[in-house]
Amino acid sequence: MFQIDEIKLDIPQAEVIYYPSFFKLSEANYYYNLLLKRIPWQQDDITVFGKTYKQPRLTALFGNNKKPYSYSNITMHPHLFTTELEEIKAKIENKLNIKFTSCLANLYRDGKDSNGWHADNEKALGKNPSIASVSFGEDRFFHLKHKANKNLRRKILLKNGSLLIMKGETQEHWLHQIAKTKTYKNPRVNLTFRIIK
């Protein structure tokens, strides 16, 4: 039987759990190729400190309700969940015993695409949200740093088919990012399942 390894990160004021092989390699590759082609990827303008530029990755929002999701002066309106997204969501929900309403999909086309330091602490997610992040395709490093103690940092290599869970006080006390890199060249599809209140 396929065994799912569980790694709990030993960091204060956070609950972060990593499953390096949540999906078998054959499953991960199957979903990667499907999602890359079928998701209606878009590139939004993002405004930071009064300057507007193209977001350095492509995104799409899916939901089982019509609730929009706003972050960094971007408001996204959801598409209906596709069959493959429902399958992926169901597998995660069965493992965690959590029902997610929405999925923000991210496409990092190569190492130049990134996501700067931030916390998923929008009001729509409520206090202490649970966020499940699935990775398909290229491996990328996921960086964490504590908001108050900048010496507290962690880095995890998110592998093809992996699942990362952030819950509890993580968003209140920690920031995370996917940094630019010259090491990784191929696309990475990232699905972040969340509950929009």
C-alpha cells in the first residue's frame, strides 16, 4: 500500500505539516499535464507601494460558491471547480477532515516567476485559516520567516505531488514566499485550497 509520509515542522507559533509524496508520481504527472492545459490562466496587474506591474505568475480562482477573493488590490471571481480539481480537493479533504470552498491556482512558468513575502491573512479567510497547498511539476523552495523574529526562518523544497498544510496561528505570525531562482526552469502548478467565509 502507498504510504504517505508526514513531516511536522518544529517552528513556534505555527502549525505547518508537509507531505512530500501526497500524490504518487504517476498521479502528479497526470494532474500536472491536465491542469497546465485546462486551467484558464490569467496575468493580473498588481499594485505594491503605489506602483503597478504585471504579477510575476499566472493565476485562476475556482470555487463552489460565487464569492470573490481579494488580495494585493486584485479581486478575482471564481470559475466552477473542474472534475480534476474536485478529485484533488476530495483527496485532501478526506485526509484533513476539512471542507474547502475555494482554490487559488498559481502557475510559475519558470524560475523568474515568484510570489513575494506575504501572509494569507485576508479578512475573507477568517482567523487562523487552514490552507492546503499542492505542488505539481517543477520543484520550488518555499520560504518561511517569522514576522517578529527575523532570525526565525525555514526553507522547504516543495516536490512534485507534495502537499503543504498551514493552519493555526501560522498566518498571524509568519510570512511565506516563493522566491525567484535561476536553478529551476520548468513550470510548476500550485493549487492553494482555502475556505472563503
